[in-house]
Amino acid sequence: MNLRIVIIDDDKSHLLIMKHSILKEMPDVDIECFIDPIQALSFIEKEYPDLIITDYLMPKIDGLRLIKRLKEGNIDVPVIMITAHGDEYIAANAIKLGAMEYIVKSANAFDLLPSIVKRVLKERELRERLDQIEGRLQDIMEKTFNWIWETDKKGRFVYSNPSLEKILGYKVEEILGKRYWEFFPEDERKDLIKRFSTVNKNHFFSCEHNFIRKDGKKIILETRMFSIKNKKGEIIGYRGISRDITERYNAEMALKESEKRKELILDASLDWIRYLDKDMRIIWVNKPIREYLNMPIEEIKGSLCYEILLGRKSPCKECPLIRSRDTGEIERSTIKTLLKGKETYWDVYCVPLKNNNGDIDSFVEVARNITEQVESEERIRKLTHQLIMAYEQERKLLSMELHDRIAQNLSLLHIEVDNVSQEYSPSLMPKIERIKDILQSTIRDIRNISYDLRPPELDQFGLEKAIFFLCRDMSERAGFKIDFSSVGMEELILDSKVEINLYRIIQESLMNIEKHAKAKNVSIKMVASYPKLIIRIEDDGVGFDVEKEISESVKKKKLGLIGMQERARLIGGDIKITSIKGKGTKVTLEIIYGKEKNYYN
């Protein structure tokens, strides 16, 4: 929209000259000319032009009265007054009433008019922009939540925005004239005055400090303070911005206290706890690690964990952090490593941590030294091995004793009774026959016990034949069908101690089926395919809850399933027992042979 200028002069020729002079320099301006000032006022009140050029001496109303009318109507339009007579009184009153320029008509006055118009319009634009800036600044100062204030050189308040009342409870007029430090806590006043005085040297000051509200409550302010200087560079006062950070400060203190408590708890742990970034560089470690390294946390930060802890150039192959970095899940590993020349075992689990964007950017690793546990388990395993082998040796000796001596003696006794029966009367024959039956039954029972204690087929024919005879005898005794098959067993040579444990596992499985399964069909398969021997035992019985049964076995100190698992471990094997109620049970045993993978080779 073009600028609009109103020219008022009762001399028509002057009007045309002024209009022509302005359009020559400013062709895009819209100019309205009026001879009658009353008509001009009516137009101005409706259209509100950008500039008014008025003559002083006019009929009905002069230039000064016209300016007064504009002022009374709150019409804020810049005015240039033109008069034929240079009168200082008129000029002073025109400027006083708000005229921006006063021009005396002369030979070159109309030629200078365009430049004067441009200057007045420019000044008007600058003033409006300044008013906008000041208004915006005033709005910010009045409506901000921060307390904005000014003091004189002696620290007395000379200005405050209304936020003062919300923050400190005082009205503005209550603090004007008072010194800033009058609101400091008495026990801190001396120190705070000293700290605040540094603004005289640095011309800037920033700190967090205590302040007393009107209600006597102590709050914490964050204050930034600047010195105010005059044109000579002399300090004439101070300006500051303060905000209440009590809640934030208390929250930060609570967080720091919480972090401190957490760190104390983590430091009290016997486990090694470390906080790592994605590149496995240390962010923080707990006290046990710091004591092991004999280094402060500042020297440990940023180090690669495997370099500083283990002296390695690359991470451990079993490192759970590497897997966790790939999977995004919690990972766990048992790691065997050397620490200060000693072989140690560690149970390590790693927890990935996500940032605000949901991306994994760090990890917490907890490592527990389980060396003593592993060594204890190893000792227990070896002791168990020794106990089992002593048990098997005792069974073997007992079996031999029963079979070779007691059973033989009973057989001889049976023969002697038979011989004696020929020397007595027929009336004693029924009694003798009962004695012979009892002896025969006892001999049979002793041989069965001897067989169970140590199957002779195992020593005479090997594992495969011993299992075959076991299946045959169990099938006849228990009444269920056993389908036994073997593949690759012909060339297989196992240590006798391995064989007896395999035999006992299969024997225990069949005894469990006999006692609990109510099965009709059982399948046993033995497959030897270097380097593994795999044995599968399946039945179509009622099934059972494996975990529950094992748990109850521990409580009741029953060794059935637990004994099978222990025997499997002792020969370096892996046994899995799966069962579904109503659908039978499956036992799978795998061992490595020929490569010294078990304790007996």
C-alpha cells in the first residue's frame, strides 16, 4: 500500500507546488490536498494518513489548533508545519505540541520539502520500530517468570518487574530503595556480598545463592548480574535476572544423593560391576575393580575393558557384551581367564541400556568370581566318581562272593540233601523236597542279586551283549515289550568304567519304566558314529513332570534321576529327559569317545 500524505494550505498555488515537488522525488506517494482545514480534519479522522503538511495561518483554524485537535483525538500522525513568517514562539509551540518539523516559506523551501518529508517519514518508521521493540521488551520483562531488577551504584533497588511477587512474595514498592543483600541469610551475607562484588571487576557475575522470601522461607536463586555504565564507562548501577531454582536444586541434590547411595551399594558388592559404552570402553567401575587395578576411576575411564582388566588385545570369545550388542538382549557367559597369572572362572552377565531414542548406547556388566565354586564342583565330581567306582567295585566283589561262594555252597548243600533223601523213609520225602525247593529258590535269588550287582555279561561279552540280556530279562520280568537295536557298536572299545555307568543309566531307566510308567512298549537304540555314542530310550507310558520329580528327588534324597544325570556327567556325557503326561518319556544320552572327553579315558 502506497504512503498517503495530506497537505493543508489555504493558498492553492502553494498546494500545487508542494504536491508537484514531492511527487517529483516520490512518485509512488498518494497526496490529498485541502484548502479547508476543517474538511482536512474530517478526512484525517477517517483515513489516518502517514504524514500531514499544514500551513500555520489559515481561516477557521490555524496550524497549532489543528495539531491540538489531532492530539485530542489520539491521532498519532507526524506533522510538518509551514509558515510564511519565522516566529520562534510559533515554532516552539508547534514542536511542543508534537510537530516533527517547522519550515519557513522561502525561495528554496519547497525544493527542500521532499528531503524533509523523507527524513520525517524515516524518523517516524524508526520511532515505530523502537516503540515495537520497547513494547516487546516490556512485555517480556512484565510477563516473564524470571525476576528482572536494577539497582543503583550502591545496590539499592530502582526497578523490579512484577515476577518479584510470585518469587519472593514482595510487591515492587516494598523493595524499592532497599539494598539487594538485605535479603541474604544473615549467616551467609558477608560471603555473598564478597562474591557479588566481583561484578565490579568482571562486569558480569553468575551464581546460585540463598535468598529470604517475605514469609521468611529460604529459597535458592540463580542470578546473573551485569554492571550498567554511562557514556564515560563509569558504573552507575547493576541489572540482574534471577530465577527460583529451589525445586530443581532439591531434585538435583536428591538425585546426587540417590546416585551416591547407589554407588555405595555397588561399591559394597563383591561382584565386579562395570558400565561400558558400545566400544567396550569403561565409563565407570565399582570399588572391587578399582582395588584390583589399584587405580583411581579417572585413570580407568575410557580404557578398553579387556585391555585394562585382562591384558588382552581383543575381547574374550565368550564375551556376553558382544552377543548383547548383536541381539539387544541380556546375555550371560561363563568365562575362564588368567588374572595375575592365576586361572579363574567368572559368571558374567551383560544388560544393554537404551537412550531416549530407544537405541542401545551402553552396557552394564556384572562379573562374579566363581573359581572356588568351580573348583569345589570339580572336587565333588571327582569324589563322586571315586564313590561310584568304589560302590561298583564293592558290588563286583559282593557279586563274586555271592556267586562263587555262597551260591556254590548252597548248590553243594542242595546235592547233599538230595543224597540224604535216598537214605530216609518215604515219609520224610515231602519235607526234604520242600527243603530242596527252598534251597533252589535261594540259589536262584542269590544269582539274580549277584547279576544285578554286577552283570557277568558285561565283563564277558561287552556292553552291547550286556544290554541285550538286560532287555531280555527285564521284558520277561516286567511284562512289557522291549525293542533293542544297535548300530556301529562292533568296533567300539570303551573303558570298563564308562561301560558300567552306561549300563547303570539304562538299567535305572528300565527300572523306572517298570515301577512308574505302565508302559507296553519300550525302544532302546544305541548308535555309535565317531566321535559320538548316542543312546535313546523311549516308552509309551503315562509320562511325568520331569522338573517336579527331580526337585522332589532332591528333597527326599532319592537318587534315581539325579544318579542318572551324575553318571552321565562323570563320563563326560549329556543326558536329556523329556516327558509328556499321557504320551510317554524319552531319555537321550550322548557321550564323546576316543578323544579323552570323559573322566575315565
